[in-house]
Amino acid sequence: MIIQTLAFYLFSSVTVFAAVMVISSKNPVHSVLFLILAFFNSAGLFVLLGAEFLAMILVVVYVGAVAVLFMFVVMMLDINIAELKHGFLQYLPLGGVVGLILLLELILSLGGFIISSQSQSSIAAPRPNINEVTNTEAIGNLIYTNYIYFFQAAGLILLVAMIGAIVLTHRSRENVRKQNISDQINRRPQDTIEIKKVTTGSGV
């Protein structure tokens, strides 16, 4: 029991530290590396809770795909950090208000859950009998039956976030040749081909 407690405090402290460094690092590459560290320690916390499936999903999907993709995108885009910081103070009040509202919502949700008399029963309810159903089957039953609407809403939120990230990182560059499919299909031979009659022996 002591080893589990020490492991919990170790994983949780490193996770909180890595999460703070993700949003406070000046270099975006360092932020991605701290994000990977936070994912690994979160997976360790899931293992301590007995959710091995979630731990493996966190490592395989997020660390193996999403975080590495973030790393390659940040390195290939060559983001100008000074340009990103430009106008930060202009949106700081609005961002602070939104962050405060989210913090209050989290506090109220957590406080209401702790105060509720049914909190202990709701914690014990999703845990199935080990002999009857596996951990993966129990998660699938919960996600795709009781929480299907929340699951779909989370997917839509991730889709909007992905589109927003693409829009924010897209930059229009000048003097770059771009392919226009409609112009290529609709072009006429007389616009692109010039036919000249060359007499024999005179050359071009």
C-alpha cells in the first residue's frame, strides 16, 4: 500500500509539473516534450486505478500519434514565436474571464459531486464483476450506451479544435506556385499551344 501511495504522489506531481511547463515554456518544441511526459505519467495513474486499457490507449494513441504529430507540425511550420506573442495583452482580459468561468464550473461540479450523498454509490456502480466482464467491455458498454451523446460531443469538440488549429497555423506565402485544377481542365488548346509552319531546311 505504501508503494502505491508513493507511486501515486510521484506520478501526480510529475504530471502537474509537466502540465504547467506545457503552457509556460517559451519554445513550442519543449511544450510538446513536456506534453509527452504528462501523458506517460497520466498513463501511470490509470494503471494504479486499474484502468489498463485507458493507460495503453493514452500511450499508443496520444503519445505515439498525436504528440509526435504535434512535434513534426511545430518543427515543419517554423512558427514565429514573436508573431504569436504579438497582441497577447489585447486578448488577456477575455482569456482571463473565460478561464475564471471554467475554473468556477469545475469547482462547482467537483463540490456538488463530493457533497452529494449518492457520490459513493455512483463511484461503485460502473465497476463490474471481474469474473463476468472485462475492463475493455465495461468501458465500451458505458461509452456507447450511457454516455454516447457526451462521446459524440467530445468528438465534435476535437474536430472543431483541429480545424481551428489548421486555420491558426495557416500562412499565405507570396511567390508560390499553386495548382488550379479548374483552370487546367477548362483551358483551350489555342491558349497553350502555338503552331508554327517551318520550311524544310530552315530550322526553327
